[in-house]
Amino acid sequence: MEEKSSSFDLTKYWLILKRRWLPGVAVYPPIFMLVFLALMSKKPIYVAEGSLRFQKINTTSSLTGLGKEIGDLTPLAEKTNPLSTEAEVVRSHEVVETAINRLQLKNDEGNLLKPKEFIANLTVNEIQKTDILKISYKDINPKIASQVVNTLLAVYLENNVSAHKAAASAASKFLEKQLPKAEQLVRKLEVEMREFKEKNKVVELKDEASKAVEVIADLQKQINDKKSNLANITALSKAIRQRLGMSSEQAVLMTSLGQSAGVQDIIKEIQQVESLLADRSTILMDTHPEIIKLSSKLQSLQAILQQRVQEVSGNIQVKLDSKLQMGQLQQDLSTELVRLESQRLGLASELFTLINSENSYRERIKNLPKLEQRQRELERKLQAAQSTYSLLLQRLQESKIAENQSIGNVRIISKAQEPEAPAVSSSNSYYAAGLVALIASFASMYLLEARDKSIKTVDEAKELLGLTLLGVIPSLSKPKISLRNNQEAESSIPKLVVRDNPRASISEAYRMLRANLNFVSADKELKVILVTSSVPQEGKSTVAANLALAMAQMERKVLLVDGDLHRPVQHQIWELPNKYGLSNVIVGQTEIMAAVEKVMDNLDILPSGVVPPSPASLLDSKRMASLIQSFASYYDFVIIDAPSLNVAADAAILGQMADGVLLVVRPGVVDSVNATVARELLEKSGQNLIGQVVNGVNPNNEPYSYYYFEQEYQPLENSYQNETLAKIVK
């Protein structure tokens, strides 16, 4: 599709060139001479050139690795070019004014050049696919031109170094302010980290979690062992308590009393006194002094026993009975019970300690995720602060070094030399004048084409009117005749070509028009056909006459009516008298048969007759409508040659009575405005617009011809000799 559009545009321009070549040729010489003389009359202009090479970073930074970002040629936007930016810097007023002041450049009035005047002679271009800017300046003095370029190079280089130093200095001041704050933040976070570890007894949380699991497992094993041992000891202790009939506390006390010599001695004395008292009581009365003495001694011994038991047992109340003196077995059992109780208490204490340790470890494991989260947070902050501090410290060092550097990221690779020859030579002036004249020629051709609103090709007619193309009639004129001269050329050529030369290509075009009319309407037969045009000189009368001839040659009865009561021409074409005709028949001055002229078999002509003062009133009458009905009933086809649509309303009136309207369009005669108005007029008036015939087509003016033909007109023989005919189907 794109190839087709491109080909069409080229063809369009080629056709414009063919149509307008003569004005273009006429414009070329004077424009060439004017431009050439103007160029040669100017003072010679000298152009001096110099160039700068840019680096992303300067050489010193690339070698030391410090200060790389200062002065780095990095664009802000993705699609911007750093060299274009630097070119604008070279053209800036600051650089330009410095160069003007250093060289004291003055204009013709003796004043210092203004930056605008200076920049008008300055050119700064980037060399494609390089990092080089080319700076050129033109002046009538070659020495000044070279001095200006070299001064600009020096000024830009100085500004570049100054800008780098200023950027480094500003960076150093900023970093010096930020560095203490960064150091303070690092120290603060280090203190927070230390306090966190001390408070939570953190050494290494990553290892602590795994170790805690192992410790808990070991503690659980120890707890289970202790519980088992405690259960065994508790069971033995219980059995011994049941055997002794005392608790473990009592067993401990009784063992202590049994092992106390003082207690046991008193017990033995009490037992002796009790035995003597029992023996003497059998023979003596209770009131006997001996009995009283023994009883008193017994009481005293019991008091002493109570005191000694109290000393051994402490605050424990102990009844003075026989248990204070146990046998060997009881003593051994009591001793074992005491030992077991001691072991039980020890195991219980160890078990309690182990359980507490397990709970502590479990609680620690439970809190480990929170501790880890907090530690990571502190570590991140500390690491970020340390990184920031280190980076600021490094940048400060780099900026200090960059501040002391005296080189930028640009260097001069070629200074301007004083030019020996002017920039524009005579040969260049010749070429420039030729180019300008050529452009002017093409511009004149294009302007003439743009101002010419006429329809020029068949395709333009089809596209503008949007009507069915029923026929393309080649021009009767020779191919060398222009569009505007077609109608003048045809005035001296016989117009009844279908009759005079039936084998000519143009005759075949009329027969094709006749054939196409047979297929226009499938529902209603077209018997009455009105032939009209948008403007005069489009050849509508010629088309109507030859179409009537083509139809008559098919053995069909045809009537050709000259309905143009303004400028009738059918009687001239057929060389008939016009004394009586259509106008006379309408007003009743003559009969139809008297006005109709038979020109050949199956073809009758009704001339226009006397031109009336008001043709529209005659045509828009019942009499005219009745006549057309009569014509249609007698003839197979009735062809009405109507006036052009911009001349009068006659065509619109007659179109209401016809079965269809055929619009004739002649390229180079009708313009787009009149053609559009004519189509809209016919459509709004309700006409049956069956299609269009493009008349007077010159193959040289078509992008692709509907007919290629060559013809030679021989006036002496009044005939056409056709050499070739080929139909092209679009």
C-alpha cells in the first residue's frame, strides 16, 4: 500500500512538471542571473574553524580514580545530547561577551558588537559519531575570524576549568558540614548496639538459638532422670516410715536422741529408778518415805530428760515415751530414712533448678526472634550510617583533590588558522545560483498548479464527483496541445467522428459509452437521456451528437433534441437550418414532423428553433412534458442536449422529465467548485444522475491512460488515420 502511494505521488509530480514546464523554464534564467550577481557583488567572507574534544571524565580523574563525577558529561534526560548542550554553552552570552571584550570587536558604527550580531556569524556543530565540537566564525577579515575562534576556544576552556573547580569547592563545603553529623550518628548507633547486647546478654544470636535447643534437650533428659530417682527414693522412704510408724522428721529426731549420750544415760537412770520404785511399791505404801524419795528422784530425772531432749530437738515438742530408746534395727531404719530423706530433698532441689533452667531457656528462645529483629534493625542503621560516613569521607577527599586540579574534561585539538581563501568561490556562487533558480522554477510550477482549480485528470473527476464513470472520450486535438487549448483545437475538427470515421478509436469510445448505458439501470429502461455539463465548452453537444449516432448504428430509432435554447449548436454540427425547431413546436407555430430533420437512417434531429426571450418558461411547461412523452413513445431513445448548469436552470427543469441525466466533464475546462455545485444542484433537485462522461482526455495528462492511441488528422481528406488502440483496465 505504501509503495502504491509513493508511486502515485511521483506520478503526480511528474504530471505537474509536464503541464507547467514552460513557466518553470521561463523563471530559471532571470532568477539565476539575479542570485549569481548578488553573490558575486558581496565582499568575500572568510571562515576560520577550530575544534574541541570532550571526555566523559578528565584525564587526571581517570588516572587517579578520584573526582570522576565532577564535570561528568551525563545528560539529565534520556534523549538529550551532552554535546548539543555544550554547543549552547559556547553560544551563551557569557562566553560570547567575554570574547567580544577581549578582542574589542566593533561593528560598522564603531560600537562593540552585540552578542546577537556575534552569534549570527558563529557556527557550532557537533561532528557526527564523535565527541568533537567544531566552532567556526565568518568575517570579511581572515585574521579576525581566526582570532575570534581561538579566543572562544580559550574562554570556553577557562570557563570549563572554573566550573569544575567551583563544583568541587561547593561539594567540599557541603561534605564538610555533613561529615560531623554522619560521625555523630555512627557513634550514637554504636552505643545503642552495645547497650542492647549488654541488656539482653547477646553474644551471637545466630548461634544461640541452635545451642539453646541442644541445652533444652539435655535439661529435659536430666529432669527425667531426676524425676525417676526421686520417685524411687520417695517410695523407699515411704516404706520405712510405715515400718517405723513415724515421719521422716520424727525419725531424724529419734535418731538424734538415740545418738545423744546424755539423753540415753538419763533414760537408763530413769529406767533403774522406775524399776526400783515398782519393786518397792509392792511392799511399801505410797506414803512411805522411800517411795516418796524414789518418786521425787524419778520426777527430777524426767525433768532432766525433758531438758536434754529439748536441747537436742530444739523447738520440736517430743513426748517422753519408750521410743526415745530404740533398738538396733529401728536405729538402722531411722538412719536409712534420714539418708533417703536427705537424698530426696537434694533431688527435689536439683529438679527444681533444672526445671527453672529449662523454662528460662524456653523463654529465651521465645524472645529470640524479637531480639534478632531489633539487632538487625540496629545493624542496618549502623551499617548505613557507617557507609554514609565512609562515602562522605571519600567524597571529601576526592573533592579536595579535584578542587586542586587545573584541567577540565575538554581540550583543544585544533586551533583556528588564518584562512587563505574566501568560503564562497565563484564556482560555488554559480552552483548556489543554479540551485536557487531551480528551486524557484519548481516553486513557480507548484504555485501555478495550486492556483489552477480545474479538474485535470479522469481520476480527479471520479474522486471529486463520486459518480459512475460511463465513458472516457479521448481528445480530438493533437497530444502536444495543452489542456486550455483543447476546446479551441477541436473547433476546426469535424465533430461527428462516429459518422465520418466509424473505425477511429474515439468512435469506439462512444460505442463503449452506449454499451455502458445499457447496464446503468436494471429496473427501468433509460429512453430519455439528458446530456449536460457544469460549464460551457466541455463538449456536451459533441458528446450528445456522437452518442446519438452510436445508438442509431444499432438499428434503434433515435431522436436528438437540441434543448439548449440559449446557445444552440446542433444545427451547426449537422449543418441544418434552424428556422423551425423545439421552441416553435412548444408554442404551436409548427408541427413536430415539420420541425424534425432526418439526417440518416434511425436518427432524427430536432433543432432548437428560434431563441425565445425566456427559455425556462417554455421548457417548464406542460406542453414540453407532453412532447417528451410523445417522443419517448415513438422513438427508442431520446437524447436531449441541455444548457450547462451554470448558464440557466433549463437543465434542472428538463432533468425532471428525463429518465436520467448524463454529466459531461472536460479536464482543463471545468474547475472543482463548478463541478461540485453542478452535482449538488442535480442531487437536490431530485434528478436521476446516472453517471459522468469525461470528455477531451489527453493521455499525456493522465497518470495511466484509459486509452493509448496515436492519431493524425488530415484536413484535406477530412478523415483520421488511427495507428494503435489499447484499452487499459484499472
